[in-house]
Amino acid sequence: MEFEVSYTLDNEQQFWDELDDILSSPCQQSEGLIDNALRTYLSFTAEYKDEYLTSEYDVARCSIGLLESSVFGEKKDYVRRQIIFGLLQVRHASSRGYSSRDQHVDGAQEDDPASLHIIASFLLLDGKQNEATFETLNEEGGFSRILELIHSSQDDAALHRILLQLLYEMSRIQRIRDQDLMLIEPDFILYLLRLIETISDDVSDPYHYPVIQVLLVLNEQYMVSTHSTHSPHSPPPTPLQNRVIQTLSTHGPHFKTFGENIILLLNRESETSLQLLILKLLYLLFTTPATHEYFYTNDLRVLVDVMIRNLLDLPYSSTALRHTYLRVLYPLLAHTQLREPENHYKREELLKVLALMAGGGTGSAHFGATDETTRRLGARCAQVEWLREAVEEGGSEAVDEAGKRLLGIGLNSKAGESSLSVVEVAKHSAKPGEQTPSLGRIKDADGREGGEGERDGDGLRGAGTEGGGVDLG
């Protein structure tokens, strides 16, 4: 028999003590007792959220408490699924026909932002430790449900932010079904871009960051969907329209802040997976005619500086990431405003780093041996008309030396972007949290000179920065 428990609390410590008591309830692996404990947990935390859970730290503390509790420990998968049903209950009740047994955790009504915030926080923290949580959430229709909640929670900044984070984290570790991606309307992309234009100019703003991440991961999902292999025994599916690129193609001039911010992020970011997300979007922007000139020219110059720095800082082991940088560098130099004579930038530095990339099997003092794909991609970048002209004209010792290396492997003026490049860009991924190695830090760890400002045997500056970036003034 179910009954309501009322609480009278005088201070914050009483709240945390009572929460500990709730999560210490002996459930003896009984699903009924677990359901009661979860229902009490959700109703109690939601009731006092405005009073005692005033920060993200406080909300996360509640979620950690549940994760470390005996309630969770006795039947983890069951608790996870019940919490997911708490998020999805309206959809499940109306369209999936789940019995009341499947909806024990019914504390979160569609119009109850406090309960939704508690649930989303738990799923976010648990999913980061256990990707199966995000996979189950996706399988049960979580993507479309979170889209709905993002739309309906615009007036609650804290809930809105954590829902964006949840959408990003669940989408970055798995493929989202095409039928779910089809639910994204152009207005949703426009809404996110407007948010970026209207909120803080600081890319590190805790509200700014998840909005950008969602746009990046949605673009990746569209790329993966478009270029994934399908069964030869079934008709090819109708290609999905990439809503991110479509929207920027049509409305890009009104949303320049987003472009500025992804360059800032690439300059600062050390997480490999996020770098790849940024590079994938840049690749499509630079290979789509309508967005060739989306960025300001000064921002493109900054991007060239960042790419030179990052290419020099990648150790030999970061082959896939290096290939992606080089695949993005070609259309950046060939298609954007940088192709115009008045905008040519860093020709000498570009040729030197490309000569290193294309320097043959023995490589260089900077990188060591380079693989065949790196050499091919480096040579292709050097075939951009204004770089090729610089090689042919010569004029400085550095350009002449770079030209010898590049000409030594043969420059084909008819060569250009490979039709397979977009497939290669789309398929590369990395585990969340994996940090990109730094050649400068590796050299420092080996006791060699190579810190910031030091030159290696090829006469080029390595990055040698600890999580730093190009000085953007």
C-alpha cells in the first residue's frame, strides 16, 4: 500500500541527512522496494530543489548519492531503466503501451522541470561512466524525447543546459537512427545558432559550450548517416538533409559568432573527439560552395595559424587526426577567401610544414618517418594554386628548400580533392575524454629541448604548449 511521506526541514543539513536515509533503504533486491525508494528520492529532491539544490554541484551531489547508494548497487540495470522510463514516461504511456509496472518511477511529469533536472543529471553522470546507459536511452526513444524537452525548457536555463549536455553525450558515442534525425527541423538549428549570437561572447561560458557541442555532434551524425554503408539487398535510403550545413548555407551571414567560436575551440581544445567534430564541420563548410566564404578572413588566418601549430605538435602516432587536419587544410586554402592574392597568408610557413608532411619515407628530424597517406595529403595541399606558384617562383631559401622536397615527390597540377576524402573525414572518431598527445610535451618528457619557442632540426617551431593555443590577441 502506497502512502505519501511529508517532510519538515529546518536547514540544508537536514535535507542531506534525510536524503541519505532514503538512499540507505534496504531493498533486498526487491523491484517493488527499489521502485518505492526511487519514487521517494525523486519526489523529495524535486520538492526541495529550489530551496537546497541551488547549483549544478548540489544537483550532481544528489545524483552521485544515488549512484553510490545500496538502492542503485543492488540492481543497477533495473534502476537505470526505471530512471530512463521516468524521462520517457509520457511517450511510453501514449505510444508504446507500457504497463504500470514499467512506469514505477513516475515522479517526473512533463511539466515538472525539477524532477526532469534530477533525472537528466543522473543519466548524464551515469552515462559518462557507463555508455550502456546512453545506448539504452537511445534505443528507448530518448533522442526525440530530449529534443522535445529542449524545446519546452527554454525558460529554465539550468535544465535547458543539462538537456543539451545529455543530448551531446548520448549522440557522440553512438549512431542516432535516421528516423530520429529526421525529427530535427531547420527551426531547431536556427534556434541554437540564435542562442550563440545572443549569449556571452566567451566560448568557455558554461551555457555557450553545450550549444556549440550539440551543433557539432548533429553535423557528425548527418555525415555518418550520409556516408555509411547499406545492405546491397535493400534499396538505398533517401539521403538525409544535413540541417546544420543547410541552415548555415542559407543563413550563415547572420550567424558568424558560431564560426568564430569553433575556431576558438579548435585553438584551445585538447580532447581528440571534439577536435574531430570541429574538423568535420570545417571540412563540409569549406567543400560546400554556399559556405566557402562563411568565415571572416581574419578568422581564416587564425585558423591557418592553429592548423600549422597543431600539425607540428602532433606526434607520429596521431596518424588519423593528422590526416583529418590535412584533408581540411586543402579546401581551406583552395576554396575560401585565402585563395585571393590579397589574402594569401603564411605561404612560407605552410610550404615548410607541408614539405615535412610529404618528406618521404625517412621523414624528418621533427616527425620521423611519415606514412604514405600523410605524404600524399601534404603534397596535395601544396598543389593549391597560390602555394604551387610560390614554389615555382622561388625567391627565398626556405621556399626553395620546401619546393625541392615537394617537387621531389612530384606535383600533379590536375590533382585535387579525392571523392573519398569526405568518407575518410566522416569515419574517424575517438573515445570521449581521450586527450591528443603533444609532440612538445613528449620531447620535454624525454629531456629534449622542444618547449615553446624552441626550434627543431627542420627550423620550424613546435607547439610545446601545455593546453595552450595560438595567441589570438
